[in-house]
Amino acid sequence: MLLIAIALQLVSAAATDPRPINTDESVQLDDYPQEALRNAQTGIVTAAVSVAEDGRVTGCDVVESSHFASLDSATCGAIRRRGRFAPATDDTGRSIKGVYYRAVSWGVGADQPRTIMDLTLMTQNIPPGYANPAMLQAVFGPSGHIVRCKIENSTGNTGADSVACRQAIATIAIAPPITRNGSTPLAVRSVIVTFRAQ
């Protein structure tokens, strides 16, 4: 059994976003609702986690539903119980409130939905300084198209990083996310972008 979680920070006015201190520990296999497990219910839940100035979790809203209330509820329940964060900061370094977006994939084996996507870009020449594929965090809006792209791990070339985001935005879409609570639907995924010479 495997539980995959990825995360993305989104804060409108923060110089730094909230950062999870214990991403791997906040949602665990034991959090999988037993009835959902018995009924082979799977899905991806994206949660908007409100983080206070002292790093405490003050709220959790499901912005992408798995289509199963028990999985949606289990996601926020686990994050509220065990989530630990370094707070967002403003441009002076002062701690401020922020929002952290986290996607959790509930599933077992081959039935587990993927939260990581791959994109290969063919190019005449490998960009100078290219050391490795880019790891992007992509936020998908209500239409299922990327509305924000953030470089999590650079290729080693800022131009290639920019191209990676632009191409991801131009070519990748998902099924439009839904919510159960009326909030604006958003989904978070990781995208690995590899450059290959033709």
C-alpha cells in the first residue's frame, strides 16, 4: 500500500510561503478510512491549509475532491492533527499567515491515482548548464488548465526552467477539479520536465 503526497505553496503577498516541516508524516497509511479501503475507493484530494504566523494549522479546506467524502475528510483530519509548518514571511522577514496547498493520492497499487506527470521536450541542443530534469509544481484551475507554475528543482539553466513552465502550461491539462464545499476548485500536481536532444 502506498500513499503519495505532494505539496505546493501559494500565498499572494508572502516573500516566502509556508513550508511543511513534516510532509511525509502528516498523512499516513493508517489514515486511510477502512470503509473506503474495503470498497476500493481511490482519488486525489487537494487541500488548502491555512497556516498561522506561528506555524500552526488554523484551517483546512478541500479544493479538489476525491468524489468520496471519507477521503476528503481524512485528508484534512490528518493534516490538522499532524501538520507542522514554518510560517510564511513577508519581505521584511516577519512571520505572516499563509496558505499551503497539498495534494494527497489515496489508493493501493495500480489503482493509485498519479500526482506526478512527465513531459519530455525535444530540442536541437541541450541547454548549457542543464544538470537534470526540472521539477515543477503546477496549480490547475477550475477549467483543468495550469494557472500557476513554480520551479521546485531547477534544471541548472534559468532559460530552460522558463521554457519548462511555458510548455507545461501550453500542453498539460487535467479533468476539471471539483469541490464539495463551494470553494474555488484547484488541483496540485508535480511535473517532471526532461530536455532531450533530437
